Amino acid sequence: EVQLVESGGGLVQPGGSLRLSCAASGFTHSWYWMAWVRQAPGKGLEWVANIKQDGSEKYYVDSVKGRFAISRDNAENSLSLQMNSVTADDTALYFCGRWRTEPYGIDVWGQGTTVTVSS
Amino acid sequence: QTVVTQEPSFSVSPGGTVTLTCGLSSGSVSTTSYPSWYQQTPGQAPRALVFSTNTRSSGVPDRFSGSILGNKAALTITGAQADDESDYYCVLYMGSGIWMFGGGTKLTVL
């Protein structure tokens, strides 16, 4: 079964750091771009970051550039999101997604992990 | 900054047809915007419906179809059912590796 399972969410203070992880199973992780998408409470979806199959290309939404870092370990079939200097605006449910190409879109989603930024 | 626009809400009668749109606050959506569409019910992860304008995701019934209508991407739902009542999101390629979701459309079936 193709599956993505996020972990690492929790309560973090403003200015603090948190590392999210996403474990992939049921498919060859190294064949796919991967992505993080978030959803603030009661709000819509927001694309956060993408990473190419070999990690050579990474893209971020402007609001997290310089603070968040996406990475992957293809040997471990895992995806990560290092979150630094977090603010209340980063409070959200963070989804990991398998980003297919041709045709483009996220075809597999995890269930999400919740990040709450609060003092 | 250009943003992706969607109708905040829409309603359709059971058995009816509805077309949701996905546009840009400045400019036109085309096939090279690679629009994709997602359905989300409360408390659940999104579910992929359509990729790259009009390719249905595996298992999605043909009641759901994607297209370009004028200068927008469109998702048409025919024969609306009660369980189609959800939030619908589109995402567009903005260039330079950047993607952007629309604000979502809350669809009511009544």
C-alpha cells in the first residue's frame, strides 16, 4: 500500500525550531518529487516546499524562505522539513505529499502532523 | 503579487451540474499552469481529483472533469451527489518552481 506518514509536530515557542518527518512506503521514493503543504486552522491549503528526486532542486513559498529547509533521504525513504525561527503564522497542519510530474499534481497525501507555535 | 482565485462558495442541487473555476488575479490560466484539483472534507487529507488540466486521478469517477474555460481552469461536476459536498482546491504553477493554491471553494449540495 502506498503510504505517507508524517511525524514530529507539536508545540513550539515563537522563534524556536522543529523538524518534521515523513516516512514513505509502498513506492520507490527516489522516483518522485516530494512536497510539504500546510493548512492553518480553518484556512485553505498552502504549498510550502518541493524537492526534486535527487535533492538537487528545492523551492519554497516566499513566507518560509530562509527559515525552512526541505530535505530527503532516499536510502531511508524519508522526507524532512526543518523549521527555524517559527512564528504564530506557521501554526498549521502540515501534509507531506508525493508530487507527480507529467501530469503534475500531488497524488498521494499523508494525514498530516500539527504544529502549534505559541508561548 | 499574483494570487490564485476561486469562488468562496457554490451550491448545486442533487443531480445537477456545477463548474468551479480557478483563475489568476493578474493574467490567464493555461495548460502550462498545470492546474490540478483536490477535494477535502473536514478532518481529512485532500484527495486528488484532476492533474494537469484534465487527467483524472485513479479511481475518480468521470462525473469529475477538468478543462480550461476562457482564461481560467475549471472543474465540472455532473450528477452532483450528497457526498460531493466538500471543499475544492486548485493549485497552479506560477513559474520558477513555485506553486500556489487557490483559497478553495466550499461546495454545498442541497
